Amino acid sequence: MRQFDTTITLNREVSPSWKILGFAWPGGLPAPEPGQFFTFRPRALEPGDSGLLRRPLAFAAFAEGNAYALYQIRGTATRALAAGEEGSSLDIIGALGNSFPPPLEEERPILLGGGIGIGPILFLHAFLASPDSPAARSPELFLGFRSAVFIPDFSALQQPCLHVLSESLSNSRIATDDGSKGYAGTVMGALAAESAAQESQAQESQALKRAHFYGCGPEPMLAALNAFAGTKASAAHVSVEQWMACGVGACYGCVLPAAKGGYLRACADGPIFASGDIAWRR
């Protein structure tokens, strides 16, 4: 972990209200891993403009000395970030948090991303699908969006290293809440439907027991994934989305109730957790 000033190398729209951010990563600093995050404070955002607290974003890719994140323009900080021009500076602290554990040799990874949670899932998919990865696999990928219009389009980007994001999207099973593309419903609904179809053909029941689920998205989705994994006696790890103040474990502003009692800090204890370690609200 280190705080540093860096240069924005990419800040382009990929769908309405969604942009992809790229910035130079310092040489000598370990590369970020799937699941980790960073915090930022745009220069244009002053303390009086809600700029006192930094904002977290998950890594969505890393290649050729540049780190990338997908983000949605939702508030003051992300509006200021969206206004940042390529070539301008950005204040970063990273890499923060832990990373997704690799699947065991006998496990089949199944990845689920919902809404703004797709970034780290795309990063994990690229990592597992890479033939150079020590944990190389052919993971299944499910992605959920409110509507097809929000599905990111990376085709206009010139960075060759980001083509893997387009490949991941093209190989994913898409779910949209409004039914405008793919499965009509939630990403968990798409997973359940696919599982039921496979099991009805008597081809998948044993394989599903060897699944290792990975998810990032809103809390109801992650709670549903935890329950689904339990019915399959499968491991599940999730990346939680929490409001953060410090991002380094000092303020306890991002805590989650732990299944064994007490609380877990999303920033310092996570953001990746075994799904069963969290006491999900029902």
C-alpha cells in the first residue's frame, strides 16, 4: 500500500453514466490483484465539496503498467472524477484489501457480477482465463444489469490490453432486469435457471458440488448467492460493497455483522470474504 500522485491515462464513457478509468501504476509497487481496491480524491474536489473523505473503487484490470477501474457516476466524487482529463493528476492510495482466493484444483469457478460489482469480477475472470495464470481455468461468467443500455462497450478503446474485457463480456451469460437482453430477471435468477436446466439433463449435478462461486454486487444478490452455494455444498467468496471513510481499517465505518458475532471491516478484513462469514440480513 502506498499513497501516490499519478497520471490519468484513460477516462472514457463505456455506457450511459459509466466510465472506465486508467492511471499509471508506480514502478516497484506490487501489481494489484483481483478483488483489491484503491481510494482516490480528485484534485477538483475540495473538502468543502464533500472532498474530505476519499472514495473507494475496485480494480477491473491491470496491464502494461496501468491500472483500470469501472465506475458509475453517482455522486459528487465520481462526477469530479469523471471530469478529470487524460493527462491530469490523481491522488491514489493502493493497493488495498485482500484478493479472491484461487479455486482448488478440483473446483470449477462460477463468477457473478451485478451492477457496479462487475469490475472486480471481470478482473478475476481475465486472471483465471489467462493461460499464464498459475490458477488457469475456464470460468463460467454471469453478469446482471438493469437494462441492456448499461452493458459496457469497450470496442472503441484503443488499449489492446483492455480487449480482454470485451472477450469476457462476449463469453458471459447476461441478465437484465427489464428483459432487454439475455435472461429476463436478476443474475441470481439466471444462475438458478442455468443450474436447473443442466441438472434436468443429468449432466451437472456432480459438477455443481465442485463449484466455487465468486460474486460482487448489491447485498441482496450476495446473500442469495450465499444461500444458493449452501444448497450445493459449494464454497463461495464475495466482494462486498460498503461505504468507506478511511479505507485502511482505522475508523470502523464500513463494518459488516459477522456470522460468529462481532463485526468485520470491509476494508481491512476484506473486501473479500467467505460468504458464510457474514451474517446476511434477510
